Amino acid sequence: MTVTTYAKADERGVPSLVWRAGQNRRLEMIAAAARPERLTANSRVLVDGCGVGMYVRALRQFTSHVFGLDIELERVLDSSAYSPLVHVAAGEYLPYPNNYFDLILSHEVIEHVQNDALVVAEMVRVLKPAGRAIIFCPNRLYPFETHGHYWRGQYHFGNTPLINYLPDPWRNKLAPHVRAYTSSRLRQLFKALPVRIISHTQIYPGYDNILARRPWLGRMLRSITYSLEQTPLQRLGLSHQLVVEKM
């Protein structure tokens, strides 16, 4: 696969370009949330916002029927190295029939789309009854905005502290390009849809970059923050993990 360098980091985010421990941990969470009956050899799975195909490739260990979708042609071309079932389309208008998929993964995508309510409604539409959607997205309570910020009209990539703690008018001036969700706002997207919430939690990052540079520090951060996921301080985690099931 030829990985493209993406110039649209502010609009689309940067997709997972390599597979490391953090991604593997999330894959284990995805498999556990899906349960074995939704990840059989005959299951249809959609990675809604597939980036360059890291999760398309990973999920093919469970089934060959892994579809991928992304709005960027370059990303779809990269993903096609892992599956022929990838398409260029917007999440607001999925090119699939009703009741088609056993499992849908939306991994750090809905924060970038034009209409997040329409995107989740489309996910529910194409899910089979009893099918599940697993959504990862940014947590408004995490102390850093990981998608960078704008200052005086110029975009600055990287982690910026405390932006998400500002009132909406100020926060949205600094980070107009990306959403961050409170628990209630995320759940509200599904309130009128025919789903039930299976689980909703927050998770901390994998610290893979820190671990590569300073292994002792990365291991310490993992140990501390992963243990916080079992306490009320999980609410400060990097990402929401929401699992819904179609009724």
C-alpha cells in the first residue's frame, strides 16, 4: 500500500497510518462489543469512514465481507489494497440497502462530517435488526483538543490543552473544524432512532508515540490512565465508545 500524505488534517483528521498497540486494543474492544455472532465468516461489516484501511484489514480476520467507505478518493484507493468492497461516498448518504450490515464501525469520524445526525441515522438504516454500531469519537471532557486549532486564521496541527473546556462560542472559534462530544450530546443523536444503547464509556489513548520515544513514560501513562477507566475519572478519557443495537 502507498500511504498518501494528507493535506486536509483540519477537515478530515489524519487516519491511522500504522497499526500499533493502541489500535490493537481498540480492535479487541470492537470484537468484544460485537460479540461472536456478529463477526462470523458470513457477517457483513462496514467501516464507515475507513481512512487508509487499517480497520478494514484488521476486521477481515473475522470475515471477508468487510466494506469500507470514505469521502476521500485517495484514502479509498489505499483501502482497496485490503478489500475490493470499498467505495467513495459520504456518510450522510450511504450507498447500501436497508437492513444490510451485521456490524458498523465508525472510528473517530462523526466529529468531521457535515451532518452528524444524518450520518448516524444512515448507519441505523443500513443495520440489520439486532445489528450493532460501534462509535468512537472525541470526548469534550478530555483535557486536550487533539485535532489542532486555528489562531488568527492559521491552522496549527497538534494537541492543544483546555480548548474543549471553553464555552461553545470560544471553543468553536478555536476549533471550528471538528466537534467534541459530551456524553449527553452523543446519546442525543440516537434518541429518536430505533436503537437501544448497549454500552457507553470513555477510554484513554494508547500513548504509542510516547512509548516509542520514552518507553518508561509510556508504560507509566498506560498503567495509570487505563486503571482510571475503572473509576469515575473514565469521564475524562480521550474518546467515547458507544455501542448501539438496532431494534
